[in-house]
Amino acid sequence: MQILRGLYSPDQQPVALTIGNFDGVHLGHQALLSEVGAQAKQRGLHSAVMIFEPHPREFFSPQQAPPRLTSLREKLELFIEAGVDRLHVCRFDSHFAQIGAEEFVKALHEKLYAGYVLIGDDFRFGSGRSGDFALMEKLASRHGFVVQSLATVSSDGVRISSTAVRSALLAGQLGEAKSYLGRHYSISGRVVHGDGMGKKLGFPTANIQLKHNRPPLSGIFVVQVHAEGLGILQGVASLGVRPTLKHDAKPVLEVHLFEFAQQIYGRHLRVEFLQKLRDEEKYPDLETLTRQIALDVEHAKQWFEQHD
């Protein structure tokens, strides 16, 4: 997959393009990617995706913006799996926010050479979110390219959206989140050095670097970990602020891998969340915390035995 920064194309080859934030790359997003890929093949075009970085809501109101479901790297990996030919990562800043609807559509034609554009039925574009499907269709006809919209994708009467995924994760409903994503929810990151407390308590952990300080879920979880060259590993994870050990701390993702003693600092891991065991709790002392961790490990192993 070719990755380009901004409204720029290195050649004049027309593309079939879809546009959005794609946070989570859920089943609704996957439907867009599948259809734009099919249209690209049918029309003899390259398939392309335009995303915004940061998310516009993070730019306009960073304190009120929702937690991210996927980092930029995680999106890239999912786009590659979907067979996308080209990705345009557009920096969303004050200049980009001021681009008018007509100017935006003109750029799709003159800078990205769009021959076909597919958007969700609720997509808005241009300064002040002034553009909608009807306006894009009208403007596109002037520039000679086709615009189509894709209807909402639903599951059991629920509109699949990034908001629906976040709500399920926040409630600990990992099965529901999986039904919206088409896969287990996961967080990827590099293993970094922590404070060594897990090892001191008898349960060494891999500390996964979080790209954002507000993950969409928290608690203690049954997990499986994908690590290149190591296969799929089973474990239990803590995602949160560790209230027994810290005060007013940033969230940390720590994974205790069962029967595993290799050195994996610097490796990139993908942690899949399979089942929530409990919420975080603050314990009176380290001895009580250690006993609870032992119970969490036992419960996680029992879960794997029951779901083998």
C-alpha cells in the first residue's frame, strides 16, 4: 500500500476513493472498503482511502473528543489487510478546517484524480461541515466523476458506528464490540520498560506502549497476544491507572503471559481482549493485590480451558 501525506498524488492515475475517519475500522467501514475495492476493479482504477490525522474532533475540542479505538498504525495494518492500494493521510489543522465544500470537491478531482468517490450516507465535509452527499454529487458532476453513498450497516437493529463500539467496550461488552468490529478488539504497541512491580509481585508483565492516554476500555481482561515469531500467546491484562500503586497516573497496559519467560523488550505486540474479568480496584496493601492477581490468572486460565 502506498502512503501519501495530504491532498497530493505522485501521478495522474485516476482512483476510486472513499473518505472518512475510519476509527475502529468496524463492519460499516469494512463495507466501504469492500465496495470501493470492487468499484476500483470494475472501473480499472486504483483503490484509495483518505483519512484525517488528528481526528477533527480532537482538533476542535481535544478535551471532549472521544477515546480513539485505533491508532494510525493499527488503521494502516487494517487497510493493508483490506487490499487498499493508496492511503492519503491528511493533516487536520486550522488550514484544512477552513477548506470550503466546493474547494474540497475540486481538490478530489484536481489533486487526487478521483474518478469515483464512495462515502457513507452521513458523511459531511467542508468548513463547518457544510457539505453533504447531495452537494458532493452536484459538484462532482461538474468535474466529471461519479459519487455514490453506502447505506448504514446495522447489527440486530443497532447502527454500527465508532460510537457504538466505544459504548460496548466501556460497558465491558466485548462480545457486542466484536459483533460490530468483525474481530476481537485489540490494542497494538511496542513493549517498553515499566517499573518492574509485576515481577516483584511474582507476575512479570509486558508493558505495552499506549499511543493515546484515554483508551476506550479499562479493567482486568483475558487476552491473547500476537507476536511475530512467537505465535499466539495466552495471558491476563490490566488496562488502567493501577490505583493501588499510583495516584493520578496515566493508563498503562500490562500483560502477564502464561508460562513465558523470553525477553521481548522492543517487540511490537497486538493484544486481543477476549473477556473482561473485573474492574480495577484499589487494595489496602500489596499482599492483597498479589492475592487478587493470582485469582485473575487462575480465572483467565479457566476461561481458556472452557473455550479451547
